[in-house]
Amino acid sequence: MATIMPEGEEIQRAIQWVSENLEEKREQSLQKLIEKAVFKFDLSPVDAEFLASFFRNRKSG
């Protein structure tokens, strides 16, 4: 099932930022990175949930 990407530029930047950090330091907690991204990119609660869901689905898929 395809993931629908929200249109906001900040969520796209957050996904890129989390992805880059995961590649650089694999021992980092995904949850902590998502929390940092929410504040860094000033994401709404809906965007924060999308970000968490995106990486959960990516990890399991």
C-alpha cells in the first residue's frame, strides 16, 4: 500500500532529516529522532503522527 505524502514542505524536510540521521548513526532511537524532528520543523500533531507512521511502516516493510 502506497503512503500518501502530505504536501507541507516541513514534513518532507523532517522525513529527509530523520532518514539522514538514521543512516549516520544507526544506534539512535527512532522515537527520539522523531521527537526532535517535530520540534525542529514545528510539525503539527497530524504531521507528527504521519512522520511516526511513515517510519514504522518503512521499518516493517
